[in-house]
Amino acid sequence: MNQWVTAAINKIEADYQRSADTHLFKLNVPKLQGVDIYLKDESTHPTGSLKHRLARSLFLYALCNGKLREGMTVIEASSGSTAVSEAYFAQMIGLPFVAIMPRSTAQTKIRQIELYEGRCHFVDSSPQMHSEAVKLASETSGYFMDQFTYAERATDWRGNNNIAESIFMQMEREEYPIPDTLVMSAGTGGTSATLGRYILYKGYSTQLVVVDPENSVFYDSYVKKDRSLTSDKSSRIEGIGRPKVEHSFQPDVIDKMVQVPDAASVATILWLEKLTGRKAGASTGTNLWGALQAAEQMMAERRQGSIVTLMCDSGQRYLDTYYDKQWVTKCIGDVEPHLERLNRWL
């Protein structure tokens, strides 16, 4: 088994060596005064999203803990992006992969999983994903990767080119090199945990703001300090928001949480496309809405500085959902009031 594990780890590390870091670009927002907003474009990873980092860490964590063996089926509960990235790494090391996901998942993501020889196993809603993954892993003698449990521990939060270290290194030559605020949404909670821990470890004065969509319990859990909260609803913003408080969600490293209306998230990606020509997924809209709110507060308080948030994935995955007017009207609602508010920045 050790020979196979060593070979698998070498393949994953070789893929990392072939990859460049993702770009950090500054938004040109006309009405911003004394505040700079940056987007770190995670859509340029080989599998097209922030989850590429997580999937690599999860595979290395599982391999180095002796959990994966040659021929074993890898199973994950994911609405799309994590599954795409895990399918990529499973194919790389020759393991079958099954993604448990809601039927409503974007067709583009399903096709990408299948492109990497993964199989999609559908459930009716997000709350059913975890139990179905546990069941399937038992039936197939497979391994449930369980991103929602292991995301916060699989990544080395002290550095080793994690996303936090990357952000601070890329900011070194900017006018305000230590960000006033980092804004991040929560899916597993792993990325916000990494950011918050790294800020504390390095002693930075940066504030971590976590944004949450509708139909997610993270925000209410944070406010009420109650990890037992659950919901029977599914998030309409793919990749973020959860019906229960996942193990990887670490509220103690978060300075502030903001709940963002789903219509605002969608409006923000349409506004971002008008501003930059780039299409982004709706979770990026959640992030950027939170960043603009933070900028508004800084300007009101006459504070100067920088804000960094993430472009989690490309909008090309959502042409039949968030970029389809009829779908948005039916499934999200009226985004025009939020667009009007956003356009004031221009």
C-alpha cells in the first residue's frame, strides 16, 4: 500500500508544481475614496475554482492518514465545485469518484465532473447529502472525503502557500499592504478558518468578515452562539451556505458576520461583469457585496485601507442559472433594487 500512496502523493505534488498562483486584481470603482478593493481570482485553478486548493489538501490529508487505498471509491457530498476538483484528483491517482449532490446543481458542473470520469448521484435537497454519502460509502466500502468535517484541518493554516499567505504576499507592494478587512463566504467554513487563524498567527490587525446567504444557519449560529441550529432549506447560492453548522466552521476566529440577500449576490455578479467584463459565480457576488458594505463603513468613518475578497469560480458554470434572466426571476426574485444600489458606486 505504501508504494501506491507514495506514487499518488507524488502525482498530486507534481500537479501543484506545474501550477502558478492565482491573480489578485484591483477593482476600479469610481466612487471609492481612500479604500481599495481587491479580488483574488480563484477561477484560474486547473479545475476552475477555489475548491481546487481544498480538494488537493483533502486528498493529501486522506492519503497521509492511511485512509485511501488503491481501487477504493472516493465519495463526496458536494453541490458542484468541490466535486469537480475532487473528481480531477481522483482521476489523477486512478480512483473511482462519486459526487452526492442536489438535483438542482448546474448542468455545467455535472458535465465537468463527468469529464473527469466522476459519477453524479442525486438527492432532492442539500440536507440529504451527508447521510446519503455515509450510506454509499458503507455500501461500496469506499471513503467519504467529508469536506465539511475535514476542510479546517486538512489545510496548513500557518502558511505553506495556503490562500491566506498568498493574499498577504501579493499585497506587499500595494498602497495599503496589510488589508483592513478580508471578506469570505462560508461553505465548509474551511477557508474562513484558514484566513482567521493565519491573521491571528501573524498578529495582523486585519478584520475577518464572513458573509452568509439566505437559507444558511451559519449566520444565526454565530449571532446566537448555538452550533445545534439546523434548517430544512437549501442554499440558492451554490457552494456556500449550509443547513447545519459544519465541523469546519470556526466562529471564534471571525470578527463579524453579515447576512447577504440572495438577490443582492446575483445583482453583484451582474454589476461586476459590467465593471470588469468578468463573469463570476454567485458566491463571488456574496463576497463582493460584503466587501462593498465594508468599504461604505470605512468611508463613513473616514478610514483608509484595503479590502480583499475572493472570486471563487467563473460565471461560465452558471450561464443556465444566475446569468439566465428567466431563471433568476423564477428562482431568486427581483434583483433590480440591488442593482440600483450598486450602480451608485459607478
